[in-house]
Amino acid sequence: QVQLVESGGGLVQPGGSLRLSCAGSGLTFSRYTIGWFRQAPGKEREFVAAIRSPARTTHYADSVKGRFTISRDDAKNTAYLQMNRLIPDDTAVYYCAGKTGMILSSIRYHVYYDTWGQGTQVTVSS
């Protein structure tokens, strides 16, 4: 069974940090481009960051550039999203998603990903 499972969400104060993990099973993880998306209540799902396979290039939404870092450890079948200097607008459910054979022009669009995790809640509040 192909599966992605997120973990690491929680409640954090503004200015704080969290690291999200995305663990894959039942798939050849190294072949998957991994994307992180988020969805706040009443809003559409939006792109946050992605790391391509096999190029390993990284891509970020303008709203998180310089604050978030995406990485992966294929030996552990896991991708990460390090989130620093969090702000209340970062509050959302965060999802990781995967796709093999992802082309660069599609990487920011959730409709092109075919494997999704269940999501993890991130709340930034004082």
C-alpha cells in the first residue's frame, strides 16, 4: 500500500519553529517529487515547497521563501519541512504529496500530485 504520513505539527508561538516530516511506505521514495501544501479554513489548498526527483532542486512559495526549508533523506524514505520564524498566517493543515515523473512546470499545482498524506495541523498563535 502506497502511503505518505505527515507528523510534527502542533501549536507554536509567533517567531517559533517546527519541523514537519513526511514518511513514505510502499513506494520507491527516491523516485518521487515531494511537495508540501497547506490549507487554511475557508481557503484553497496552496503550494508551500517542493523538492524534485531526481534533480533534487528545491522550490518555494514567495510567502515562505527564506523562512522554510525543504529537504529529504531517501535512505529513510522521509522528507522534511523546516519552518522558522512562523507567523499566524502560516496556520493551516499541512499536507505532503508525491508524484513520479513530475515536470517542473507542474510542481506548484496540487492537482498533478497523485499520492497524499492525511495532513498535520500547524497553529501559530500566542
